[in-house]
Amino acid sequence: MVPNETPQYRGITQLLLHFGWTWVGLFSADDDSGERFLQALEPLFFHNRICLDFIEKIPTQSRWDTLSDVNDLISKVYRPLTQSKANTFIINGGCMVIISLNNLILLGDFGYEENPLYRKVWIMTAQADFVQSNILKSLTFYLFQGAISFSVCTNELLGFKKFLQNINPSWMQGNGFLKIFWEQTFGCTLPDSQEPTYINETCTGEERLENLPGHLFEMRMSGHSYSIYNAVYVVAHALHALYSPTSSHRSKVGGKRYLDLQPWELHSLLQGISFNNAAGETLHFNKNKEMGAGFDIMNMVMFPNKSFVRVKVGRVDAEPLEGEGFIIHEDMIVWHRHFNQVRPISVCNDYCYPGYQKKKKEGEQFCCYDCAPCPEGKFSSHKDMDDCFTCLEDQYPNKDRDGCVHKMINFLSFEEPLGICLVSLALSLTLTTVLVLGAFIKHRDTPIVRANNRDITYTLLISLMFCFLCSLLFLRHPGKFTCFFRQAAFGIIFTVAVSCVLAKTITVVVAFMATKPGSRMSKWVGKKLASSTAIASCLVQVGTCTVWLGTFPPFPAFDTQSLTEEIVAECNEGSVLMFSIVLGYLGLLSLISLLVAFLARKLPDSFNEAKSITFSMLIFCSVWISFVPSYLSTKGKYMVAVEIFSILASGAGLLACIFSPKCYIILLRPELNRKDLLIRRT
């Protein structure tokens, strides 16, 4: 009939977790029962990250022979009670453990009622009992005000309260227990008592149990009494089944009377017992031969006259359904008055607030820890987080690192100042190129324009104009069309420009080699060589870009990792290898042009453009060599800005170095634009 203790262990653990009490103290009876309690509870606490600050065992039969014994016991209780940071204590044991603990605390500090060190929450097991006799009624249990206790589940039986209200001394004929109980409880002597007594007051017979304070007598049926009541009826039903005329077990007892039966003879019948008691509860034994009762969670509310009432505030089921095994009504709990009805806190140290994570203290239990701020890029949104977490890809931690904020999409646009500056520069260079092209077309028959292949010059100017304009493809939200074409367009157009420069340089070299006596290079002099060089160089790049766009073309993408607070809208190059080949080929043509122009820079003639080409290609290569580390060291829209600036700077270098001397003569010194003045021989 005694309920299994497992639900009580589970209930204590869930109660602590519900209120967040992870740092608790434990007083337990110093006997086998207390040892079993510890062995069952400690693994549960460890699994649920609850720590015991101390474990003190209270002797159930203390010997107070000397003052030293008393002082030792007081210190054993008083020290952890006052020095522990825990505000929640668990008591396991019967009535004598409660009384011993209360008395030892009283002896240690007579003014404990007003001492803030005793503002504690006491959790008591079902073995604890506060019912006292008249001898102990002078004691106060104010210390345990607001205590939460577990008790065996009970129900109100029909007629039980009325039965208690009707009990009077006239029932005591032949009932020695009731006589002793009555005299001790009411502190009086019955008129017909034959035993000597130190109590002078005589019982009037008008005393009523319902008028007694709660700590002396409770009018409700306790869990222990309810178990005894059910046990009596279980045995009665088993006897009825045994002696029933139709019972198959009747032959086992023969003519035995009830009093002659051995207890074990009822075992086979008890397992099949099932009936409803006076409270309407169905009673039967489960497969473990247990009644399967759970536990009620009670709150002890005390009054100034030392009386108290226990209020049911929850329950723990013996065989819980999923998620329904533990119920607590926190709003019904009356805490110790010093808490002012604020939920008590019982932790080793203050909580780690959102934005922080736990950091273990060396040499301490895991419930004691320091609080460390979340590292860069992580957050914690709840108190007492073991670890900080990373936000979703499209979010980042806020300033306090206690939540996540959505990232803004980042890209280089026409509207922002940097974009406006780059657009203005690109359009200015485009307009300048158009003016230069217009000037060359207008003066196309002059010697300085006709020299060094007029068609290649026009092609170079047009390609430079498109180079400046293609930079505008980078100044917008990356879309499918722009991502598909912008790198390929940049690669092909710049290849055309560099190929034209290379063709001009080769033309100069071949022309001067052909002037040497007996040279066979004269057949290569002309427009065909320059055009063939430019076209062949361009076709290689066009083929590479065609393969790139046909296999792994660039596509729009979002980079959520590079920047903490922004999502970079970018173009994924598709194939990094193909993109590297395109840039590598462009760099190779540039280096060849620079090398050839550098070797031809001292060839004699005013038509020689090698010096101008050398300077232009030197600027071109310097810009793109600088581009690589700059591009890799920047993030977000500034990577695009670096590429645009490199396009504009390298194109402007070609335009300025190659065409500014010619434009000077064409526009400002036309008198020098004569063949006889331009030709100079050494």
C-alpha cells in the first residue's frame, strides 16, 4: 500500500527545475532510509544539472549527554544553514527529523524568526509530519512557513469530516487509545480517569476536534490515513472473495476462521482485487503489485497563532502520461513572508543574462560559473546559456549580442556617393574618348593620324570607349543578365584594346626592321600584319569566354559570410578557373606589349609610338598588378569599386599616354602636323 518513491524523486527534481533552483542544500535522516534517498536523488540531480551545496545527516535518536554534543549538533545544522548561498533546502525524514532540526536551529539562534539568513524554501518528503502532541504544542515551526511538501495522494471520503465532528468522550468506553489521545490533545483529564496526572483541568465533554489548531490536529484525511483506510478495505475484499460460496480458493482455508489465517494466504487474491472506495477512486494493484498512488504537492501556510493549513498546489502522478506527470499551480503558493510573494532564487551565482554564456570556474561544481560575453558573431537570447549561437545566414547579432538583426543587402549602386563618383568618371572618360575619336576622324588625312595604321587607332579608341562604358555594368544590383555578360564583356573589350596596342607596337618594330638593307621583312609591312595580330589575339579570348559562358557561366549570388552586418549581392564567377584564364590571358598580352614596346622605344623616327606605348602599358600593368591584392583585401561593394577603378585607371592610362601627344599637335600645334617636320633621321 505504500506508494513507490520513484515519483517523489521525479517530482522533487521537476519542482526544482520549474522554479530554476539549481543550488540546494539537503538535510536527511541518518539511517538506511536517508541513505537510499541520497542514492536515488543524486544521479537525478546530476542528469538535470542540479547541484547540492551540502548534505547534512540528522540523527533520529540524538544523544545530548554533554554540552559538547549539543554544540556539535548545532554547528552541524547552523553553519550550512547560514553560510550557504542556497535558498532552497530539502528535508528527508519523519517527524523527529523535523523536530530535531527545528530545535537545533532555535538553540543556535533564539531570534531566528527575524533573521534574514533564515529566509529559505523548505521542500519536504512524504515522511515529514508536523502533527504534534500537546507536550510539543509550545514549539513554533515558523521557520518552515511556506514550505512545500510531498504527501501521499488522498481524497475526501464521504462522511469522514462529519465523523470527526461527532467524536466525543462518550465513545471512549473500552477505547484506551481515544482516551489517551483526548487527554493529551486537549490538555485535560477525563472525570472517570483512574491514572495519576499532572493536569488539573477536567475535560468538560464539549471539546471538539474541529476547534484544534492545524499543527495539533487536521480535519482532512492525511495521505497515510488514506492508505490505511484503503488497506483495510483491500483486506476485507480479499477475505470476502476467499470465503465466498463460489470461490475456488475456499477449499484452501477449510474451516479456518479469519483470525486463524496466515497473511500469505491472501496474496493470490490481492492481485485480482478491484473496487471503488467511498471517495469514488478505483483501487487495484498494478503489475508490480503496487497500488500505484502518486503524490500531492502541498504548501504549508502558517498563521500568527501557530496554526497552519496545508493547501494542495500540485501533484505528481505515479504513471504519468507524456508531459502530464507533474502539475504545479505557482499562483496558489504562499511563500515565506520575507520573500514578499516574489519567487525565491536559489542558484550558486547570479544568472548569466542574454548576451553572455557560462564559463566554468576551476575547482567548483558545474552550477557555479562566471559569465563571459558572447564572442564576436554569436549571441545568446536566454538567461544562463551554456553556449552562444550563430545567427542565421541572413542575420547578425545586435550590439548587446542578445538577439539577431536582419542583414541589409549590400551592393554598389548609382545612387550612393561612391557610385556617383565612379559613374561621373566613367562618363567623363567616355566623352573624352569620343572627342579624341572625333578629332582623329576630322584630321584623318593628316600625317600624324595616317601614321601607324589609322584603322587600328580607330579600333583602339572605340574599344577604350566601350571599356569605360562596360564599367557601368558593375554599378547595379547583380542580375542574371549583368552577371552573365559583365566579366566576359570586360575581358573581350580589354583584349581588343591591348591587342590593338600590341599590333601598333609590332608594326613599328617590323617597319624599322624592313628599312635595313637586304631585309626580308618588307613583305610584312602594311595593314595586314596589324589587323591579323589584333584579330588573332582577340579570337583566343572570345573562344575562352564562349567556353566559359557555355559551361559554367557567372550567376547572381548572395555572400552572407564576408561581412558581419550585410549580405553582399554579387556575381558568382561560376568557374574560377575560366575567370583566371581570361584575366591571365589579358595579363599575358599586356606583358608582351610592354616588353616589345620597351625594346622598340629607342628606334629612330618621329613616327615611333614605342615610348608612348611603353609608358601606357607600364601604367596598365601597374594598375592590374595592384588590383590583385586590393581586390582580395576588400569586401562587399568595395571589391566592385576596386575593379571599376582599375578598369577606368588602366583605360585612362592608355588614352592619355598614347593619344595626348598626338592631340596636342593636332589641336594646339597644327603647324607641326607636316610630314617633312615629323620625319627625323639619325
